[in-house]
Amino acid sequence: MTTASLAVLCLCASTPALAHDPDPGDPGDPVRLEEVIVTATRLPQPEGETPGARVFTEADIEARGAIFAADLLAEVPGAALARTGPFGGLTQLRLRGASPGKTLVLIDGVPVNDPAEINGAYDFSSLSLSDIAQMEVLSGPQSSLWGSDAIGGVVALTTREFSGVRADLEAGSLNTQRGALSIGRAGARGALGLSVSGFRTDGVSAAASGTEDDGFQTLTAGLKGRITPRAGVELDGGLRWTQSRVEIDGYPAPAFVLGDTDDVSKSEGWSGHGRLSVRTGRVRHRLMLAASDTERETRSAYANRFDADRQVWRWDMDGTGGEGRVTWAAGLERRTESAELDSGLSDDLGTSSIYGTVLFPLTSRVTIGAALRHDDTDDFGAATTGRLTAHADLGAGFGLSGAFGTGFKAPTVSQSVCDFCFSADPFPTLRPEHAEGAELALGWQSPGGGIAGRLTVYRLTIEDQIIYRFDPVTFDSVYINLDRTRTDGIELEGRVVLGAGFDLSLTYGWTDARDESDGEPLLRVPEHAGTVGLGYSGARLSGRLTVRAEGDMPDSGGTREGFVTADLHLGYALTDQVELTARVDNLSDARWESLRGYGEPGRTFALGVRLRY
């Protein structure tokens, strides 16, 4: 796909002649673009005033018919998703060019990255949205808030608390079935909710050259509760469990190229937490205990098995000062991780941390934020990271935001034990990776709130990046600190209320990510990527057409060609509680690949029903 194709997407979204600030009396039209609050910053802030923040609400999830988190992450400018097959294939995220493992994933504040994965990356292939109320993406270094693993950014998901019964049923092409059921009760004194969701499909071949279908099935269950025995005291907790099975393709002999095999990958994981919150005056104290566990197994000619767990103890407090104008938060944290690798090697890693952040108005139009964190690892020394942010209301609907932050990432278990390393010499002593990131964003919103947009420019540099190096002369294979990477980028996003129930949205990212040692572009990061969405909301009928495009992308063994694909989601409300749904994915039946050599399905259809009581 050419750059011109992406230019067409941008042009389609720039239709000010059709836009207007809606009349509050117009039925079916949103009066304005609602203000969304970001919470993963530890101090809640409006999305438009938070550098690098994108938020998907429950309404966004339903309007798009999104099933998995990856469906939404594909719309984030500056984000690159790489997946080895369309259904259940390993799905990893790169934010602003940072390699997998440098994005921290949180579910209700609990880190769920896989300590047994080589880079500590999270696999998004089975992350269901059926019980999610909000998903936040913070791009850029966030180590001053969340510590290691947050060099590229943070993806934070909050599970739903509600009263009633919710159910979704859907079936369609490729013998695909999906179901979800949630039951909850919530009030001032407490809440309790249970959710179960499942997805299965016969799929298509994971290898683009293959002919054998590769199926996928996954099941997720969640339990969430809250008790408020008296004013100022609250106890909450949650538990989430996911199991999946996916048929994958490998590299069979004698050609050893990607093709049909009978390989199967299974995974099972859970995460949970308990938290006590006590408010005394303007200060709230919270104590959280959390844990997570992940097991992965692949059955093939090269079978493997991994097991990892994590425990987190966190005490924090937050409050206000200066007559409520200044907000602040501070805390202590202890995190331990352990993993047993297929090679038989294992290790335990731990980090003790102290952190603080503050947000205060410098003037009536300028707000300043600062964060500082010190992480002391058990094995790799200590690191101090910081972040400064600012937002200025320029008037006439314009706002200017900026941020500068530092980040670090400690070596993973695989790297610390030098898994699959071979050398006659002692293995190198690894150092943590370090990063610096800066960004500047200009936003604008029309007086009536019907038009909004933001343009962000940024740079992210990472030093001492850990890589696995093979020496063809000595045949040494070891992990070393070597690479320095740099990413320059532009992120564009906007939304227009067109009237008569229609709205138009745009995202576009230009990402120039390179290895500074040789100037070559980083693999699996497309230079151009964007989406255009056309939505409609009427008295009964609703729908959304999403067009997604990516330019050519450097990949292992060559270049993955760019693509344009479109998805359509429709809903028709029979009553206030019952809605019929329909979806068409890959509307134009395009042939495309997420990664070079891995297949994607052609046009598929699905019909369903959505119940809300």
C-alpha cells in the first residue's frame, strides 16, 4: 500500500463542511464530545490534558463491537500490533517503537505481563473485553508512575461494576461462536459481580501458504466485589481467570519454512487482588495485595513449557492540598517475580520501590505535574526515574500539552539466567535498559464540543537495549547490552459530530523507529498507519464502519506489504433491553497479512443478540 492510500484516509476525515456543533434539541445527536477521565496516571485527569493518553470507554467498546483488546489497540496512533495468525496467535504490542515487553499491562491495577516470556511481554490474543468498563493507553515512558516494563507506555484496564444482567450471543463464518454473561449488583454499601465469556472458531491457516484450518478457543471468568461497611472505609477485590487453546503452524522439515503443522499451544492464567481503602479527612490510604500466575505449553516437535508467577504488595496514599487545588499521591511497593523456563533454568527477581506524584495549577490556565520514583532491584542495582508534564489553556478552544520522562527496564528472568546461551567465556553481566521520552501536543475543541482534535510530536530513545546476539565465527550466543534505538513520531487524532446521528473519527501515526547503531528501521513497526471510523446512532439503528490501513513494514526475512481493510458493525434495538447485532469483517475481502507469512481471513459475517437488563 502506498503513502497516497493513507493520505486518502486523512482526506476522508477532514470534512469540516459537513461538521457542525449540534443543537441540544437535535434528537439522536450527542450534544458534545464527553470529557473522559484518565486514571492510570494515579491522579485522575481529563484525557485532553494528559500527554500521550487515549481512553476507550464502555460505549466505545460496544459501538465498535470489539471482542478483544487488540481490536481497539489497532486504532491507537503510534501503536503497532504484531500477531502470528488471526485467531489466538501470539499478539504483542509496540508503543512508539519500543519492543515487546516495554509496555506494562494492568488489570484493575494488577500487573499481568508474563515474567517467563523472553522480554516479559504480554500476549493480547485472549484478552477479552466482555467485562471491561474502560481501557486506557498511556504512550511514552511511565516508569516514574509504574516502574519497570513501562518504557513504551501502559495499557490499563478496569473491570465493570454494575447492577443487572448482561448477555451477548453471536455466531458466524468459520464456525465461530461467541458468548458472554455478566450478573451484578452494585450500590453505595457494596457490589458483587460475576462474568463469563467464551469464544471459539475453526479459523483459517495461520500460515498464509497453508491449507489446514487452525482453530482457537478461549474462556474467561471474572469475579469482582466491594464492601463499604462505613463512611471512609472500603474493601474491594477481584479475580480473573483465562484459558485458551490455539492450533499453530511451524517450520516443518525438510524446508524449515512456515507451513502447516499439527502444533498446539495452550495457556492458562489468573490474576487477583484485595485492597483496603481508608479515608481520613483529605487523605486516602490504600493497601493492596495482588498476585498473578501464567502457564504456557506448546505441543510440537519442539515442545516447551513455561510457568511464572508474580506477587505485589503496594501501599499508597493520595489527597488534596491548597484548598483542593493541589492533588498528590505517594506510595511504597514490593514486587517479586519467578519463572521456570523450558530449559530447566529458573530465577526469582524482586524490586522495592518508592514513588510520588503531584499535580498543581500554576495559574488559572496552566497546570503542572511531576512524578518521581526510585526502584531498587535485588539483582541489577537501582534506578531513579522522573516525569514532568504541563498543560496550558490557550483560549479559543486550544490547549497545549507537553511531557518529558525517563524510564528503565530491568532484565527479565530469561535474560538474567541467559536462557539458551552458549559461550566458552563467562556470560556478560547485564544492565537495566534506560529511556528518555519527550512529547508536545496541540489540541483544539470547538465551542459546542462537536469537533475535537489533537496533534502530537514525540521522540523516544532507549539506551543499553538488551538483545540476543549470535556470533557466526565463535558460535557464541548470549544476551548483551548493545543497542540504542530512537523513535521520532507524529500522532494525529480527531472526531467530528456530523449531525443527523453521524460522527467521524480519525487516527494516524507516522513512526520512524531505528536502530542507532546501523540506522536500519526497527522490525515490525510500520512507518504509516491510520484508521477512519464513520459512526451512526439513531433511535433504534446504530453502526460503525472502520477502515484501517498500514504501509509497508520491515519484518523478519523481508517486507510485509501494506494493506487497507474495513470492518462494519451494526445494531438494531428491538426494545430498550434487546438489540440485534451484525458484523462484517474484512468488508472488501482483501488479502492481507499482519506479519509477513501469516494469513488473515477473507470476508466473514456474524449475527448476534445483545441483552441488557
